[in-house]
Amino acid sequence: MKRLEDYPDAHLRRFERPPLPPPTSVRTVYLIGICGTGMGTLALLLREAGYQVSGSDAAAYPPMSTLLHRHGISFYTGFDPAHLEPPPDLVVVGNACTPTHPEAAAARERRLPQCAMPEALSHFFLQNRQPVVVAGTHGKTTTAGLLAHVLSQAGMDPGYFIGGVMIGSETSGRIGSGPWFVVEGDEYDSAYFDKRPKFLHYRPRAVLLTSIEFDHADLYDDLDDYREAFEQLVALLPFDGLLIAHSDDPTVRQVTRTAYSRVRTYGLHTRCNVTVGQVYPTPEGQHFTLVVDGQELGRFFLPLSGRHNLRNALAVCAFGLQIGLTPEQLRKGLASFPGMKRRLEVRGEAGGVLVVDDFAHHPTAVRETLRAARQRWPDRRLVAIFEPRSNSSRRRRFEQAYMEAFDDADEVWLSTPPFRHNDHPEDFFSPEAVAAGIRSRGIPAHIAEGAHVLLPLLLEALRPGDVALIMSNGPFGNLHERLLQALTQQTTSEASRRAHDPLSA
């Protein structure tokens, strides 16, 4: 993990911050980068707790912008030090801010009380709770959402802080009144002045560790460096704490060996404490037999597709059983889970084309998402549309993995990745090389420069019966809605043309 002294502007990153005021003495909180997933969720929690919340961001897009407006939280579009007048009681600085960010620099120069997002979450909401931190390279959002849902359905009224929105819900966070507080634990850095992983702030009583595969190449040197962050998280667990570990994953097994707390394992092989017997996939989800310490606990249904989601459900079952939930409570909770937005979320259908949205960006996530889509829609042509947007996905070192990640697609469209200030030309992702590698595996692959170029090409390429699976960890130019609108217009125009020209029928 990079340290403050590793940066050429370290003199701006290291400064004496005023102490955080006690929660009872805070009235106004200002969030820089309020529309980010984590920052927006924190804003919602602070508003629920009764604080006056405002903030700013460079741009606003759903679902977070919609949630903020719905909960009466106003924010500026664009940044200006004048936004910090009159001075708020606390400024929360998003980790996208650099030391020269106009508002972040003003907060530092004016010596305003300020902190990182994970610090604020811990300071205001975790001190008197039992945090259960869901961490790992993949599956954090769905697992955390599923756990919060199951605990809620069991009447435990958990708090939760999740990097995504549950379908049918109006929030990604809630204070709750029960003992447990579910936190999606991100291994990315906390702020420009705090390069520690976010999850080290979260005071874990329990950890659900889903997977460890090298990611965030802009912050970690290699897999060993990356793994050490998770070892630090596990080391925070008290002796009577609980680690729920995915032992199909060899790096998770390695980290598990460093734990001093209780450990329960889950996975799809029989050596795990919690595993499955028979599995029956259907287009609606999957039925499975839950096996715990060699004993079958009956049939369960999960309304999500893919083996990765089956593992997510096993993690939740392993934790739930340890804190006293009954198999029936687990069964009801799993079966009623509506899923998370941007995780194989059907956005709509127009012109016979089903438009699906997913957050996948790491090669493994892309591969597992496509496998789940193939399981869910086995009889439809699967067209994958991918934007390599994250810091890691734009790196050359992941090219080979991407070439192999699209094997379940019938056709692939790649958006040219943006070149940013922290990119190096010699290590930059080549969409041409990846497309060529995909074609060598027998799958048509194309390249386009962004959503505005992609849209007309997709209208030409897509046909009734297709699934258009759009994958990006960003808004992708609102391609999902624009594609649905264009397909609707295209269908309407074609129907009108046929109605006025009988010979074309």
C-alpha cells in the first residue's frame, strides 16, 4: 500500500488535522464528493441521524443523485471554496480529492475539522455497535446487501452501509437499532491524507472475507502487498470475534491462517464448514441443498444466478447460523432478496432487446457475470458491452485476463478507456490487443470510442431476442437509458413506416 511519503506532494498530504468533534457537538456536515457511492451513503446516514448535510460533486448521476434529492439533501455541482462558508462543523473529504482540490485545499488551509469517509462512519455510527465487515475483491456489495436483508427479515433491525442500492429500496444505508451493523469494507485508500484501506477504520466484530485477487494496481505493488491489507483487517478481530472465510480461494486460505479469532469456512467444496449438496439452476435463480458440518439442512432458493452468488449466499448462511438464526429464517431471507441495483439489473426491454446493467470491471467479475447471464438467459444471444474505466482495468497487466473473460459472450463491444493523470503509456490497456485476443477465441469483438460512438453502432448490431449486457463501474454516459430510448424510437419508427407502406410488410 502506498504511503504518504511516497508521493511528490507529501508536504501537502501531511498536516495536523484538528481533532474530530464529538458527534453531540456537530450540527452541520459538508461532504466533498457527495455523489460517490460511499460518500452518498454516509450523507444519507447523517441525515437520518438528524444532522444538516450538504456537499458538492463534479457531476451527479443516478442512483446516488436520485437518492440524495429524494431525502432532501442538496449539493453543489462543481467545486468552489466559497461553498465552505459559513464554515461547517465537519468536512468529510472524499478519496477522489487530490491535495490541490479547491475545496479540500481550502479546508486544509483554514484548519477546518475534517476527516475521511470511513473515519466519519466509524466516529458517528460504529462506536457502540457490533460491525460485521464484508470484504474481498469480489462480491462485497451483493453479500453485504444480502446479509442486511436476511438480518432485517429475521427482525434484527441491523444498521448497514453498502456500496450499492437494493432493488426496491430508497437507500444504501440505515442506522438501525439492533446490535449488528453491516459494512461493505473497501480496501481502497481513505483520503489524500490517509492512505490506509478504508476497512481498517471499521472496528470489526466479524469479517466476511469473500475473495482476494490482485486489484487496485495504482495503490498496491503486487498480490503480496494487496494480501497484507486483508491480513491487517483480520488482525483487528478480537479473540472472540468471527471470521467467515471463503476457502475455495487460495489467498483467502492464506490470510485465514493468520487469524486469532474464531473461523468458519464456506465454499463449494466438501471440506468447508458450510457448503452445498445438489444445485438446481433455473432462469429465476437457483435451488440448492445447504450442508453445514456434513449435515444437510434442507433445500433453499436464491433468486440470483451464478456460482459466485451461490458463494455469497453461503457466506451469509455461515454468519447467520453462528449468531443464532434458524435455517427457516435463512430460507425466508434468501428467497425474498430482491437483488442489488447494477448487479445483473434488468433496466428494461425495447425492440425485443433486453438491456441489463452490471458493475463488473475486474476480469474475474466480467467472467462470472457473463456466466451468470448465460445461466439466466440460456436461449438468448448475449452481447457484452464493456467499459474499462477503473484504475486497474486500464492497465496492460490485465489484458490477457480480459481476453479470456468474455468466453460466454456471443459478441463483444469494448469502449476505449480514458487516459488519466495517473496512467503511464507503457502500462496502458490496449483495446486493440484485447479485441484481437477475443477474436482469436472465436468471438466477434469490436472497439468504439465511448458511449456516444457506441450507441449508433449498437442500434445496427442488436436484434430482437438479444441481451445487451452493459458492464462498467461508472455511469458509462447513461448508455443503458439512451439505448432503451433509441431502441423504442427505432421500433416505433419502423412500425409507423410499415403502417404507411403496405408493400413493405
